[in-house]
Amino acid sequence: MVKANPGEVTGIEDTATSQTKIEGGNGCVNITIGAKADVTINTLNGITIFDGKVATGNNAISLPSGVYIIKVGNTSSKVVVY
């Protein structure tokens, strides 16, 4: 039997997604991550606009106005670009 103590780490968290911030902006989406990660940006119609790696830190990706599904690592978010 395995026992876990309060405050004890019992799993591994993906640092790329644990420190991820995704925000829609004026003509771009801003992605802030704690570690280099794979990013996919799709329209609501399923068209892939961007598929690649982004660097640690702040990344701005230019996009036309619209609503997008952004996947960073294993985390997905819906954002609006205006």
C-alpha cells in the first residue's frame, strides 16, 4: 500500500502547461510558458493556423480577428483575437 503525506508531491506536472498563460489580444495571441512547448492553433472550423514549438517566456503570434482553439502541450483554451 502506498500512503501520501499532506504536501508531498505524488505526481509529475508538466512545467510547460503548469506555467502557461494564453490571452487573446489586438491582432495576436499572447502565450507565456515556463518551458519550450508544442503549440497548435485551430479555427473553430478545425483549420490549423499554426503548428510548431514556441520558446520559453512570452510569445506573440499574429492572427486575424476571430475565435481560436489553442493547444499548448496537453492544455487547450479558447481565445478571441480582436
